[in-house]
Amino acid sequence: MSPDLTRLTLAQALDGLARGDFSSREITRAFIDAIEAANPALNAYVLPTPERALAMADASDARRRGGSPRPLEGAPIGVKDLYCTEGVRTTACSRILDGFVPPYESTVTANLWRDGAVMLGKLNMDEFAMGSSNETSCFGPPVNPWHSSGSNRDLTAGGSSGGSASAVAANLCLAATASDTGGSIRQPAAFVGKVGIKPTYGRASRWGMVAFASSLDQAGPITHDVTDAALMLRSMCGHDARDSTSLDLPVPDFAAAIGRGVKGLRVGVPREYRVDGMPAEIDALWERGISWLRAAGAEIVDVSLPHTRYALPTYYIIAPAEASSNLARYDGMRYGLREAGRDLNDTYSRTRAAGFGKEVQRRIIIGAYVLSAGYYDAYYLRAQKVRSRIAEDFRQAWERCDVLLTPSTPSSAFALGDETRAKDPVQMYLNDVFTVTANLAGLPGISVPAALDGQGLPLGLQLIGRALDEETVIAAAAELERAAGFAATPDRWW
């Protein structure tokens, strides 16, 4: 089949399938061939599932011939290895889940299969979603399809959803599921020049997602454009009684907001996001984004989020604390890796030492420390109080504006194996400086590709909206997308 099929957006592919220009089997076969050719270089997929994909594609073709197509009928997508998939290995890219094959399906992926999507395979990620560069995966890092101008050095595709970002950017799927605990959808999307959206906390069920930090984790997609993000988000979201944090609310037609425009919209520019050492080209892009929205009829409003400076330390207390609790279940007894020991406690210790990577071990230890007697009040309880203040900052900001505009990341994609970040974990954590606040407050956020930097690498702009107001975020994102006119693609080297 022509490789041109792999260059379609999700919306274009659905239109072509509806017209009968090609079948789901044909486009699925094109993606399978593309994965086989590119994955040895990019390492985006940790488990391609070609046989399952073709079987699902054939079922979709039969359903379409029967006259009852569903919203995503026959569309091939990739699935982050965080989502449990019935009968298909799910490891969260950790040795401790080696060989685990779930007997159940996550709600998000079940919703996608219900709507007719086709699974191409499981995508690479940071181990248990802990990372900003996808270098903690037990399968090795995925590689960004982009290269800096004049360099062949491999770059990060971002984290933790680096495999999802790499696969979409390299045209190895129409769209991909991802997850966002502190920016793990928006940062990778920005690094590869694609769109990534995190909905309001509770919009999408967490049931069947391997847990990192339960009060922060949220599902979402990485896609080619804002329209595709809206299409994926509608299928992924919905109430689920099995998730106590799932919101029992109807799911809007997010795509209907795309043509709404921003005339009369109040766009807030938070002064605290102008951080020390921010590259001049990111600040200049932010100013261009402000000008684009103003020219489209939006009112630009200066706002203050005074507790932003505490967001990163707050996040890196709360997230490890929840991780240490969630990951206590992995003991080698019922599934996954087991290292034999002298007795039960020794088996536990050996299994966890061998099964968890260094970054996961670091966060478990930090989390156990801040939850321990004598330190709980000083660290965890105080962090929760600051989190409440951060959420209150947003509530006050919404009195003056409808959506916030910020940069997505403090830099473009950096090299894999970057020594500065490898030696100092805090330097890696700083990649989340613009994104963690939305997770702490449970708000929707989207990254939209807007320009190339001086090295020829993508940069993104972020919009954050009120809780449950994804439609305004999407409307503003569509206007940014139109104004930026970002159409750059990486030169094929893989």
C-alpha cells in the first residue's frame, strides 16, 4: 500500500475510510510496514501487535460494509504501555512487570475499541511514567524523529509519553494514547511538533491504567492536530463507576468547539511563568502567541499566580508519596518478576531491587520518607496545603480571564544521555516547570506546535483552562494552530 496513507491525519483517514478510498486493512497494513521499517531506529513501539491489528481492521471493514460505522471505525492507533490491554503484555516499561499479560482491558482503551479504533501495538514510556526524557524505560529510550540542524545526535522525544510522541511524529500511527501526571502529554508533544491534550482530572477513567500518582494521573492523546485531539478525547473520556474519581458528566462534542474562534475571549498571561534563564526565543514565541490571539479578537489580560514558584517542589513531594504507596503492591508474588530469596522478606527485597530502575527507586524512597512518622506534617501535609493555594490562584485568575497562555516547555528537545540532566535529577525535573500546575489543580491543558527554534527543533505553546472547560481550551488552541500555520516535519533519516 502507498506510504502516503501513513501521512494522513486521523480526521483525513476517517474521511477516506468513509468514502471508500481505502479500507481499514489497507491503512493498517501501511502502518504495520512503516513500523517494521522505522522501529529498529526509533524504538517507539515496545510490542507491535500486527496480527491483532489486522484482525481488528477486518472486523471494522465488515462493520462499515454493514452500514453501521462507529466514530473511529478502522483508525489504527498506538497505545502507551501504561494501559492494560486484555491478552496483550503490559509492563509500564518496568522489569518488575516482565511478562504480565492483563486479563482485563483498561476503560480508556475499551472505549476506543468500542468506537472502532484499531490497536497497532504498545508504545514506549518512562518506567511507571516517571521521567521527562523517556530514558528510564527498561526497553531503552525512544528516539525523537527530529534532529538539530547539522547534527545527527539522537534527541529525546520527551517523557513520560515519549513513545507516543515519537510514533505520531514519525507517522507510525494516526494518533496515540498517552498519560499526563506532571506534563507527560504536553511536553513530549511539544518536543516533536505535535498536539497533546490533558483533560480535566476525572474526565477520563484511570481504571486499568498502571498507577503512578493517583491524584495527578490523567489520560489523554497525542495527535497530529487539534481536530484529531478533539476526536480522540471524545472517545477516551466518559464516566466509569469503577473509578471513584471519574466524573459522572456527559462528554461534550469537543470537535464542535474548533470553529468557535476567540473573539471576546479573555486570555490571561501569568507573569510568574517568565522564569529566570528562559531562552529568548521561547519568550519571543510567547509574545507571538499573544499577538496571534489578540489579532483574532481576544482580550489579553495580565494575571498573577503567586504560588507558581512552589509548584515543582510541591509536585515532587506529592507525586513520589503517592508512587511509594501505589508501587508497594509489586512484590513478585502474583505476577511479573520474582527474584528468589532466603525467605519472604528477602524475596521482596531482591525482587524490588532488581525490578525497579534507579529513578523509580529514588522516587519510592523520597515518597516513603515524606510519609514517614515525624516528616509527614513537615513535607506531605504542607505540600497538600500549598497545592490548595495553587488551585486557589487559578480560581482567582478565572475571575479575570477564560484561559491562560504559556510556553509548553523551557527548551526544545535535548540530547539523549545529556550529562547535566543525568548527573542532577533536579535539572531533569525542571522540564515540568510550565506543566505541573495544571495537574496539581486538576485543570485541562493543551500544547500546540507553534514554531521552530534556532536549531530547527519544534517549540510549543500551552493553554490551560477552567475545570471541565476543554471546549474553550480547544477553541483557543485551534486559533493558535491556524495563526501559527506550523507544518514542518522532520527530515526522514530512520
